[in-house]
Amino acid sequence: MTLASGRPISRVDGPLKVTGKATYTADNIEPGLVYAVLVDSTVARGTVDSIDTTAAQQHSGVLEVITDFTGVTLPFDPKQVRSHGQPIAVVLASTSEAAIHGARLVTARYTEAPQITDMHDPAAPAEPNTRTPDYSRGDPEGALASAAVVSDLHYDIARNNHNPIELPATVAR
């Protein structure tokens, strides 16, 4: 039982999960299923000069390493690193383990650029998104100016992904 607004509610999926009878996304195995793992940048900012996929492509179970995204609309340029961990390649393999290990075998060379960690830093360039439509909604400045009460506080949120029991997975056919 968990509490919501002071009242107990039943977790209808609880018994299935704790007894091992629940079916998760990754349990849906399709014939010929291929596993994909992202290769992330190891620098915080810079340009990807080259990506060596030789060791990954020779690893048992690895089917392909994708580094060319021509014709695919991404919300970022995979050759221009804007943050540590930005995807720069994708490893496809016949098993999850082969894809994970293959991604670790991919190496990249970068031309690093100075890191800017404060968006208010005068050196931080204003770079409007040119790859996808800009999104804005409402008038926050106007709403704050006309609000009866304004609370000006600072909040931090830990960068954690909470995935109880189930691993993150997507299966597409």
C-alpha cells in the first residue's frame, strides 16, 4: 500500500512485479530483434574529428556502427558536441550485451573547446536552435509582473532516472 493524499491506494501491478510474473518492455522479443546502444561523447564541448569503429565492428554480435546521420533530422549536430554524454554514434547488435560492449569499443577524437558552465557567462554564445522549430508558450515575464505574490527561490533537482525494477527499453517492429 502507498499513500496518496493521506488515503491508501492499491498497487495493482505490485504482486506481478514482486513475484516475477510481470511482463516488461524488454520481455517482448521479436524474431530478428536488433539491439541499439548509443555512443556518447566523452568531452563537454568541441568538434568530433573522427570516430574509430574498427574494434566495435570486429566484436562478435555487432552488426553495424552508425556514425553518418545524413538524411536524419536530429535536434542537434552529432559532430558538434554541446554537452558531455551527447550521442555521437549508435551500435547495433544481435544481443544487448554485444551492443553495450561494442559501444565501449568505439573511440572518438575531438577538438575540445572551452567549457562554459554558466549560461549567464558573457562568453556563452546565444545559439538559437536551427534544426527543429523553436518552442515557446505563454508570457512568463508578464505573468510574474502581474502576479499578486511572487516567490523568488532557487530549487535544485538531482539528475536521477528512477526506473523501479524495469530497465529502460523500447521495442519497435
